[in-house]
Amino acid sequence: MKLPPCAAALGAAALLACLTGASGMSAAQAADAGALPSVNMEATVKAAQIDPRRSDDTLTPGAKAGVLLVEQALRDRHLLDAKWVDGYFGTTTVVAFTKFQKSLGFTGLAANGLPGKASLTRLGAGRFTVTHIIGPGARVSAGGAVIDTRTRSMLVEAKRLLGRDLVLLQGSYNRGGDPTSAGTHDGGGVVDISVKGMNSATRVAAVRALRRVGFAAWVRSPDQADWPWHIHAAAINDTDLSSQAQHQIGDYYLGLNGLAGRGPDDGPKVTIRTWEEYQRR
């Protein structure tokens, strides 16, 4: 068979397009034929924290395409009604994703409704690939407290920015350890930091440093609840977060203080970034 004149100048994918020109397929489309779409894990996990706390249907920037793919996969597994396939990772989608995680045999923090690497990859098998993969890392000891390696790296960088040490009062994975914490420390990514020896300005500077590297962080005072002065910090996009900590981070993005009363944020204003976004600055 004699090839069309365009064949000599085209690569394999473009050649396929040339040969199928009658169908209208472009060279780019031919090259992508059979390729799977991708889900940005960073953006999808962020949406799963923020969207359930919204009072409207605003979408989390950069997350819609990935969330839609996740919701379509959940729908096709009969875990999510079609009316909720909207690119908005709200409470109903979180519940559906939790059900999927449990169907895989996951329990505890591995079934917290946040798309982890394993569950998201399993959901996307044959449907989509997963990019911008994130994870909490192994659990380690830090100053007598247990945290994950991602949180440890964030704290190290916050200390560098602040120029002084940060002493932990409470770490992560402390289920039921402090009833005043309302479950926020049950999972990963959450720490309480001592403010001993810090004046008001230093406390604010410490919160600013923590926020810059990807924590939702606030100074907590005895006027707010039955606890001493301290700094509370929750690592955005830590996939081991408890549901209560997920809600705090969603509220932080929405300009709130992370407390049950959902008052206005009382901390220093910074550009909100995840740890991964901070590293790519």
C-alpha cells in the first residue's frame, strides 16, 4: 500500500492520524489514544478537607477534574448517587470514599475518607492514573511525642524560619489522650507546641512560620477552653488526619479559627500553602 505524502515527515502517532484523517483525529489525539486521564492527588485531598466545610458550592481551585474522575468511579461502584458527581468533594463524597476504603478492608485512619495513595490507586485501576502523590510517611518519635515524618520535616523547616526551637506538648496518633483536643490528635499531622518563654510577638511569629510551611496553626488561650496557652498546628494534606482535624483545615482555608464555634481566624495572614507547595516555591 502506498502511504500518504505526509507519512515521510510524521512520527508514529502523527502517521496514525494521517492514515485516519477521514475520522478527523488529530496527531495529538492519536498520540493520546488509549492514555488514561490523571487525578492530581494533592488537589483532590485538599478538596476533601475544604469542600465539606463550605456553605456554598464553590469548587476548590485545580481540583474539579480529578474529583469528577473519583466521583464517577465511586458512582460506577454504586457508592455514590449520580447527582453528587459534580466535582465538589463534599460530605457525601467523603462518606462514599470511606465506604470504598472499607470495602478494601481498610480500617481506622486508612478509612478516614481522605484519598490515600493505596485507595486512590485501587479506585483508579483501569480508569485513571494518580499524579502528585503524597503521604505522611512513617511514624517517628520527636521530643517524646509520636508524629509522622512529613510532619517532622515541616517542623524542622518552621524552626529554621523562626530561628528557635519548638517544643512539643502533644503529638499525633494520640487517640483519646487529651479530651480537650476533641479528637484532632487522634490521627496524624497534628501537634501542640509550648509557648513557654515566648512573648506575644514571638507566639505570632511562631504561628506565622508554621503557616508558611503548610500548617493550619493558631495560638490557643485559656479564654477559649480548659487548656493552657499553647500553639495548635495541623498539617494540611496529611492523609492520616482525623475527621476533626480535616474540619479544622477546611475552616482555616475559609478564614475561620478551627474551633467549634467557627469564629474568624485570629492568626497572622499568610499565603496558604501545603508542605509540597511550599517546597516548590
